[in-house]
Amino acid sequence: METLTAAQYFFVYNAFSFTLATMAAATLFLWLSRSQVAPAYRTALTVSGLVTAIAAYHYFRIFESWSAAFSVRDGVVTATGLLFNDAYRYVDWLLTVPLLLIELVLVMRLSSSETASKATRLGFAAALMIILGYPGEIATDNTTRAIWGAISSIPFAYIVYELFVGLGAAIQRQPEGARVLVNRARWLTFASWGFYPIVYMMPFTSFSGSSVETGLQIGYTIADLIAKAGVGVLVFMIAVRKSAAEGYENGVLAGAPGLPADGSPAASHVASPAAGQPDTHN
Ligand code: RET
């Protein structure tokens, strides 16, 4: 890698540090908010917090790897000889991308067979997309990068199609108050996901050397912040709106004091087909 300027080095360094803090904070928020929503949406918040927790761990490792790969003395950056490990990012995606898709499907509360089939197909396509993208990411020549990038775009196109066409119909069945938010989550996912392949194409631009490396790291980091923490907060808001539409207040069925709020059988037979809940049984 061509030597970075001190400004480039610290820009990336600070971005990693910021992202580590954001992912850790988002994890706490999502997990601590579980009790604020109806039992049916708690798994979505758990999964959402898992995504940011896995990301926090990987950003810690990425940050450490970045610090170890360079040393800065008197404003001059030199490579230490220890390689910056790009694999952390792809391992992170391998775990978090299928989980993110599952989280989106879960918050829609489709029938269990629809949830299972959508989550499986989307999760599988997401894993394939990441695995096929990796050889291109570590390739040193642009032709290899372009080939793997193109192959990886096939499962990517399938996911985008499913999110837009497949889940479009499901969105129409969401309760009024949540429809706008679910649609926003779908768009935010689409926009942030679309950003990854664009960042991947950095080496094909007129930028070169250390600018490409800086651009790749900053670009992927911004996309990760939106796709994980941003979408996580939206999923929380959707869960709150849908809980309210189903008669829950602060995670408890309104007008039913004393009922367990943890989704135990005593509460769930009252809670399940609440009014205004057309999306549960189709
Ligand atoms: C790659 C390789 C080039 C082609 C395509 C890619 C897509 C990557 C995507 C990654 C999404 C990651 C997310 C992470 C958050 O947890 C692998 C860069 C299409 C869409 C959402």
C-alpha cells in the first residue's frame, strides 16, 4: 500500500473509533429497549442488537489492526510491516448481513412459514454475495476485482428484488402507523446497501494508492453505520408503532394490569390476535 498522509491515517483512525462507540451504544440501546415493545417484536430488537454487537467487536479488531499497521512519528506515517487485516470486515458482514435481513423480515411479523422461507432465502443469498465479493476485495489487479464484483452482484440483485417486490406486498398489510416506517426501513436498507458496491468500485476511479485505501475504509464505515445502527433504530421505532397499534403501552397490554409483560403464555393468549393486526395470519 502506498504510504498514507497523517491526515488520511487519522481520518480513518477516528472513523473507526467513532464507529466502535456508536455500535456499542446502539447495542445497549436496542437491548435495553426490549421491554418497551410487545413480546412479538422483542426478537427483532435482540437480533438488531446482535448485529451492532458483532460490529462493535469487529470495529475494535479493525481499529487495532489499523493502529498496528502504521506508526506515526513527527507527522510522518510509515508502514510497520504488519498487514492491515481486511478480512475482519468481510467476516463481520458474513454474520451481520443475513441477520439484518432476518431482522427486517421479523419486524414485519408475517406468517411463520413466510418468515422462515424469506429469512432462509435472503440469508443464503446474502452469505453468497459476501463470500463471492471477498476474492475481489483482496485482489491486487482490477480485472480480478471486476470479475468477482460482477459475480457477487448476482445474489445482490436477487436481494434487492426480494426487498422491493417481495416485501412490497407485505408492506401493504402493515398497520397504518407502521407502514411509512417499514417503507422507510426498506429504502434506508436499499440506499445503504447500494453504497457498498459503489465503494467497492473506488479502485476503478481516477483516485489511486492511499486515497483509494482511505476512500474504501471511510465509505464502508459510513455504510455500516447507516445499515446497522441507523436501520436498528428504525426497527425499534417500527416495533414501538406496531406495539401501540396492537394495544401495547410500554411493552404491556394496555388495560390489562398485572399481566406478565414477558410474553409468557398467560399474556400471549390475550395478546395474539389484537385488533388492527391484519398481517399475522396470511
Ligand atoms: C461487495 C462486492 C462487490 C459487489 C457487491 C458487494 C456488496 C456488498 C454489500 C454489503 C452489505 C453489507 C452490509 C453490512 C452491514 O451489516 C461484497 C462489496 C454487490 C451489499 C449491509
